[in-house]
Amino acid sequence: MTDEADDQAGPVARQRKIIHVDMDAFYASVEQRDNPDLRGKPVAVGGSRERGVVAAASYEARKFGVRSAMPSVTAKRQCPDLIFVKPRFEVYKAVSQQIRDIFAEHTPIIEPLSLDEAYLDVTENLQAIALARDVALAIRARIKEVTGLNASAGISYNKFLAKLASDHRKPNGQYVISPEMGPAFVEALPVGKFHGIGPATSAKMNSLGLHTGLDMRNQTLDFMQAKFGKAGAYYYWISRGIDDREVRANRIRKSVGAENTFAGDLTDFDAMAAELLPLVDKVWRHCEDKGSRGRTVTLKVKFNDFEIITRSRSVPVAVSSRSELERLSVALLQNEMPLSRPVRLLGVSLSSLHEGEQDESQLGLPI
Ligand SMILES: [Mg+2]
């Protein structure tokens, strides 16, 4: 471990204090808050029983194995008493704004990841609270007071570990990963649990004998880059608990997208996957023309009853080729199979970096 610390010497900036706040079972908790009949019961927010998927599940439902993104029929089979509730996004957005206002009492450096999750940089916080764990306690108490809802928090010296930490004491808990603990924490982590490593990369890593953070850490930077390209460097540093990405306030999500409505509705995976290709071409051409890059691929599916679903996946470094964009897009579609209804429209978009902006996760890495 002492050697590791030496490796980290060099252009290391001031130690950051980062909190990742994540609301517990957010949509489902809001529904239980607003309807006492739902409290203590297995609740799924999402489509009807016959079609659609679970958008969020209460902890009571999770005990039965109900998970978000699970087809509603499967969820109902796992948990016969499951109560389905229609989502009320306007309410969730309003609560989300209340939460952000609470964050803003402590720091202006807030990077929302979704309605119920954000990174905060509290290195220099507005209330001059010395310990980040105390800032997290104050924020969670205030969220409870204002919204009646529970939040969990992860506290660490970088974004990667803070996000990992917020899962550690869920629900309604918080966890600190100190600089001393960071490398050991990552060491034991299965590669599939690394944020940003999806099933395909995870399988590739396993086939190379890389099963945990420790396995990754035992590789050279050259090896990791040879096997995983640009992302290899990110994995190399992450496996050492090093992640210098900044918390980016007011990040404007810009996206490049293309979509197509079909002459006849599609039901077959191969036919739909084929229809994705011209969309991928169009998006990628636009990115190349404008110098845009992005890490988040979103698939949009409109069914024949006009219901729309979107599914996204973010990768650790900007998508670097047309074939990578295609692979990610097709994988998102594959994950949704079998679809419950015929599809009339598909869309693909790439988002999260500004035009001409460089990939921050590469820029900030210590050499
Ligand atoms: Mg959450």
C-alpha cells in the first residue's frame, strides 16, 4: 500500500471532498409518502400488469426480487400482491427541485445525474462544516424534514468512490471511503460492479482473467490500453482508487439524435436492429462533422399504442467509434427483448459532452 501511495505522488491536486446523494427507491417512496394505503406494501411504479416495465420498486417489493426495468408481468409473478402505481413525473420533478435547493445551501458545485441522484463537491462548503460526513448528515436530515423522504449518501475523495459508497449503507444510510480505504475497497470489487463497466466489458475482462479490482490493478497501463483502448487507462487508475474527474456544476446535456418512424410496425429483433444502423450512421456522421462526443447512448422506442420508453447507458469515456455506438445501441435494444408490443419508431442519441469539449475523464488523470 505504501508503494501505491508513492505511485500517486506527482501532480495530485488538493484533496477533494465529494458526496454522492441518492434517494432511496425514489418514485416508489414518493408514492408511499403521498398515499398512506401504499405504506409498508410492495409497490411498483410503472406500466400496467399486462405490458410495460417496472420503473421503480419499493423496498417491500424488492424483497420479492422485483427490480426496475423488469417486465411488469415478471414482477407480478414474483410478487402476486404487487401494487402497480402510475408514475407522476411532475411530482418527482418538484421533489427533485426541493432536494437541489437543499444541496445549494451547502455548495454551488452540484452535478445532477438524474432526478434523484447528484454529486456534490463540498471541499469548501458554504456552511464551513469541517467533515464531509457531517455535511452529508445535515443534507439527509434536511431532505427528510422538507420532503419526508430518505436519502443515502456516499462520501469520498473522488466521484467513483463516492458513488460506490452511497450503495453501501442503503437504505437511509451513509458511508465514508477515506483515502486510506480507497485502494482496498476497489481491490475486492468484482469488475461487473464498477460503475461504467457493463456486461460486455465485464465478460471480456473475465475472459482475460480479470475478476476483481485487484486483478485489474495487477496489470500494466500498456496491457489495459491494449485490451480496452482509451477506457483501459480509466480502468487502470480506477482500480487504484484514483479518479480526478471534477464535479461539474450546471452541466448542460447536449445530445445528437436521429429517429425514424416505420411504414409498418416491427416486432422482430433482427428487423429492428437493422433499422438502428442508419440511425447510428446519421448520429455518428453528425458527431464527426461537429466534433461532438458523448458518453451516454439513449435508445428511444415508440410502441404502436404511442407509449414511449427510453433506455440509456453511459460508458466511462466518450464513445470513440461508429461501431462502438452501434454495439451500445443494439445492446440497449436487446436488453428490452422481448418487447410487449409492436414498435412504430426507434431513435438513437448520444449525449453528455459539449461540442468540441474533451473527455474530462482522460484529462484529469494523473500521469
Ligand atoms: Mg435512487
